Amino acid sequence: MTSNENRPTRNQQREEARAKAKALREQHKKGERRKRLGLQIGVGAVVVAAVAIVAGAIMSGSNNGGAVSTPTNLIFDGGIKIGAGLQAYTNKFTPTPAPVASATASPTTPPNIVIYLDYQCPICQTFEVPNSSQLKSWVNTGAATLEIHPISFLDGRGSPNEYSSRAANAAICVAEYAPNSFFDFNALLFENQPKEGTAGPSNDDLVADLAKVQINATDKLTSCVKNKSFGQWISDHTSKVLSSPIPGTKQTVDGTPYILVNGQRYTWKTGEDLTSPARFAQFVQTAAANNQ
């Protein structure tokens, strides 16, 4: 029997996250010059840089001074799962693909793609933009399911207006009040990702963006975005993600994008690997075959 005394306390977990951030900051300093040469050389450095900012984000909290608001549709360990028809899995609904009349093979479970991301992360954008159309096609037809796990640790670095956490909050607000539009809003955030060193879109701008993907900006949704209703939850969840293994695995998120397909991590050595839909499709196919 395992004693609870061996489990790290919340404060110990935060200290471990700070220690990780400090060590990764040192690694990032060595790679900063390469980062400016372009994605092909700087992929690793930028991913590490993302995690290096976690200490500040963990303690920054949100504008909420009261009880922590908890999202209800991020039911997959803090992630929202999208299935056939780009519909979200909720406690009351499970999307299922339409049957294929010509199918003769035995039914198989579609691969599950899991992505941990930060909306200010440039490497996340570099993966998301070229792969978004392919992902949308797979998920829409039920050929794959997609879990998106928004986290935030880039506030204060290239985002003086705390865009990282504000964008994560806006995405989670959409997951809460318009979950079936989450995929499109997630894609839009990366298409419109602000340049590093800029404040990024305001919360009013994020509300205005809802209409671009045909989301009705209801009073509840608008209030959620403008008031950063899930800010404290995002901070707490980010701390948990970066200090504990992903549930059901021995893997811990050490940068973004952190991508798993049926539990197998997708990695890249060059920018071309990261931006190639064909390379990613091959990996998904292999991971799916290995899981049958």
C-alpha cells in the first residue's frame, strides 16, 4: 500500500515546476541566437523557452478574486475532445461518425490525437496552421478524434498584455458556451497569433473574433471572455500539467506543442518535419496501426 506521505504536496509541486523552469531558462539562453535564424533551427529552443516561463505563470493567477470557475466541457483531464462533425464530447453528448455503407473491414477505434498548446507559442502556430485542414477533415469525418489541452505559460514574454492566458481563457469560454465551434475558434487563434513583443488582441478583439467563425456572442460568452472567468483555473491547471505526468502515462509535458497519438509522442528534428502534413499523417497512421 502506498502512503500519502510519499505524495508531493501542492507547494512541493509548485517548487518542482519552478526548478524545472530555472533549468530550462538556462538552456534557452544558449539557444536564443539560433531562435532568430528561423523555425528550422530554432524549434527546440523555442519549445524549451515556452516552458521556461512557467514559474511566473503559475503564480500570476487571474483577475478573479473569488472562487475558481471550473470549465464543464474540458472533461478529458483538462482538455476538450472533438469528434465526428466537429462536435464536442460532453457529459451529455458523444459524437459518433456516420456509418459507411461500403465498409467491409472490421470496425476499429479511430486514433486519438492529443495536443497540449499555448496560443502565444510560435511553434504551436507553425504546426497548427499547415496541419489544421488535415486535422479538420479527419475529425469531421470521424477518422480521428482530437483533444485540445490549452495551457498558458508565456505571459510576460512577447505578450505584455498577458495574451497567452487571455487567449486560453477565450478558447475555454468557447468550449463552455459554444463547444461545437471550438475547433474553428482554436484554428482562428493560431491564424491570428500576434507577433512576439506585442500586446496582442484585447479581450474586446477576442469577442469580435467570435463572429468570424459564426459563434453567437451571447452575454454569458462575452462576459466570460472579457472578465477572464477561467483565469485562475488556467493558472492552476498549467501548474498541474507541468509538474505531473499526463494521466495514464509516464510522460510529462516539457514544452508546446506536446503531441500524442494513441499515447505515442510525435517529435520532429527539423522545421520541415513539424510543418509537413504528410509526415504527421504517416505518424498517425503508424500509431493507429500499432494500437490495433
